[in-house]
Amino acid sequence: MNLFDNTEIAFSLKSDSELERAYFLFRMIQNQPMVRIGAAVTNFALKAHLPVEGLIRSTVFDHFCGGVNEEDCLPIIDKMFTKNVHAVLDYSVEGKDQEVSFDGALEKVLKILNFCEEKKSIPFAVFKPTGFGRFALYEKVSAGKSLTDDEQAEWKRLVARYHKVCQVAVEKDVPLLIDGEESWMQLSADVLIEELMETYNKEKAIVFNTLQMYRHDRMEYLKTLHEKAKVKGFHIGMKLVRGAYMEKERARAKEKGYPSPICENKEATDKNYDTATRYMMENPKMALFVGTHNEDSSYLVMELAKKYDIKKDNSNLWFGQLFGMSDHISYNLASEGYNVAKYLPFGPVRDVMPYLIRRAEENTSVAGQTSRELNLIKTERKRRKI
């Protein structure tokens, strides 16, 4: 039997009503026009301050998010940990561009680092680059444009936020995942994170960057970074994902008339992802967080772990999936003794909606993802005779 076909383990924490909600949601997500209409209506309702938060909370929000604040998430974290599945608390508020928001995001991450120190069930802290600074500022630095005096001061504050959170992460011995974003702002984030790795990853990987492997240039980047790490003597921490901005990336490349940074098809992306996985697992001094909802990639990691004699609970190897998705991968891997963590988004309902809409759109654009989820839910409903 395929390891990931075991729906009893996959949905062991879901009540019958939660399973029914998941069935309803994934049926909706499977319908692309419905997702587009739903996203537009939701955005309108929130902007018009219509009383829809309760409805959102009881459906899509509670399925994909842990709660509106960290404390809200604790019962879910404790529940998942009974099955040896860890949580990564992800403050998923997007699109803010005020200094007060960036300082607020920093405080959130520092608070989460305290949680991580106290709770074995929360092994990582995480943040997005644009949580700590303006998108347009990263974009300008990435393009090599000169900054005004005010922007230089702003960039210094941004860098200081990164250093602050890294220093606390080192003190508390908690690794820090930094998410990847759009290609036209990512270069400046990469350069900064490299400097942080060089500074804070001397003994082990504390700082993790993210490689979005739907970009065809990322394998080359990983090799170049590895050469630098060998010369300068630091450990590489990397979260590998396929990527979350494909349609936006292609549209911008077309509009601006430059070659798309995205692999030509899904097969090329899968190959790129697996090549990076192999490369990292065959090289010591690299810590790998395998962010994947792909069964084949998960099997490959298990095979490579055997091949290179990497223990299932090795602290340098983690699997990660998003809360509300791919439970058949998360819970079955955890039951086999592997390190598994679920990204658990949280934040005020209104502020987390851009994240949730992106998740729904992403699911409709990944061929087979939603239908696989639906089929597994149907199998479990049948097994339970709901």
C-alpha cells in the first residue's frame, strides 16, 4: 500500500464535521471560476465592511488558519503534536507598507521565538521579507538603483530588524525560516540573507533562506552559494518549495518584455526541485526544510535519507506542509518517525484574506492537487460511512 493512501492516519485528528467542511471547501476550490468570483466578492465585502467575518472564520479561515493570534493557535498546536506533527507559527498578514507594521511584525516574530524556546512542538520561527520592509524598497535595491537619504535610513532599519531577530534566534537556538517572494525583489533579500548566514550560521544552520524551484536559475544560485559557504565556513539552511507566484511572474515578464524566470512546465519544475534536494542531501553542512505537497518528492527524500544514512529524526532534515492541506503526507510521514512541521498561519481575519485567496488560487492552478485532496477525503468519508 502507498504510504500516503492511509486516510485513517491522515485524518485522525479531524472530526466528522471537520472532514465534511474540508470536503465542501475542496469541492469549491476545484471550480476555478467559483474561486475567482469568491475572491472578488470576499474582497468587496471586506472593503465595504459587510458583516462576513463570522462566515469566513467558520469556513475557509478555520480550515487553513490556526486563529487570530498566537494564543488562539495553541490548542491546535498541542493537538497536532499528539501525532508528532509540529507547527510553524506564520503571521500571515500581507501587503502592509508602514514602519509601524514592520516593527509590529518584528515583535510578533520575537514573541514566537519565545514560544519556540518554551514548546518543543514549535521548532522554527518564520517571517516574510516584506513583513520587515517595503516591497518597493527591496525592488529598488534589487534593481541596483541608488536610494535617497530617507530610503537609505529605511533600508538600515530593515537590516536592523533582520539582525535583531537573528541574534535572538541564536540565543534561543531556534532556527529561522525566511520565506521567498517575487523574483524582482528577491535579489536584495538573498544578498542580505547570505550575509546573515555568514554571520549567524558558523556552528549550525540557524538562518534559512527559501529557494522557489519553479525559477530555473535557483539551482545555479544554490551551487554558487555552496562555493561561498565552503570558502567562508558557514552552514547553509534552505527551505525548498516549488513556488507561489507563478501566474504573477509570467504576467509581469510578458508585460515588461523580459524572459520569464519560471520553468517552462511542471515537469521541469519537478526536476529542478528534485535536483536541488539531491544536491543538498549529498552535501554535509546543509540543513534542509523540504516544503512540498508532492508525494514523489517526499518519497525521493525518504530514499535519499536511507542512501546517505540520515536518521529520520535528524535535526537537519524536516518535511513541511501547509495547515489544511496534504494531511496524508504530513501525518503519515510523522507516523513513520520523520520530522514534520505544518505551517500554521494566523492573524486577524481581514488581514489574512490576501493569503487565503492566494492559497485558493494556487490550489486551482496546480493540476491534480485539489482532486487528490478530494479523493482522499471521499475515501475517508466512505471508511467512516459518513
